[in-house]
Amino acid sequence: MNDTKILTDNNVDLNKSLELFGDMKTYNQMLEEFLSQVDDKLKEAEKFKNISDLVNYEVIVHSLKSDFKYFGAFDTAELFYKHELAAKEPNPDFINQDFNHLIEEATRMINV
């Protein structure tokens, strides 16, 4: 990511993220790895939602929450956290009703 303004303009807390990664070179390397895997993780989340496997759904959304949080996308991470809590309760109605919103926000941030 050469233009960090794009990130900050999209509510990414780059300073917090760099506390973890140390520098932009490491951030970029880890971001590239994340981007190569995130679509598969989102597909897994959808698969587990569709078969009502809330245990595995909780695991994958927890992982995605952490990923987005590490990269400074705290608002997106918060949405994943809500889904994680819903899976723990369990509250499949919330998951099913909000899933498209979750995927749309995750996709928006991935495209940033």
C-alpha cells in the first residue's frame, strides 16, 4: 500500500496497525498474504452459515475479526465480532439476517 491516505480516508487506523507490524513494508507483506486467503475464509464462513454449523462459523468469523483488526479495520472487525457473539449465543437469526451486510462491508474493505 503506497497511498496510506486511501486507508485513513476509509477509517483504517493505520497507526494502531503499525504498532503491531512495525513498518509499512511488513504491513504490506502481511496484507498481501491476508488478501490471498480472505476470499476462501469468507466462503468458509458462508458454508458454515448455510449448514448451521455455528461452532465452525464462530471459529472462522473470530479469525476474520482478528485479521481485520490487525490491519486497522476496526469497524469491520466489530461486525465480525457481533457475528462471533451471535454464534456463541446461538442466534442464527441474527447471523442469517446480517450476513449480507457483513460480506458487503468485508468486501468493501478488501477492495480498499
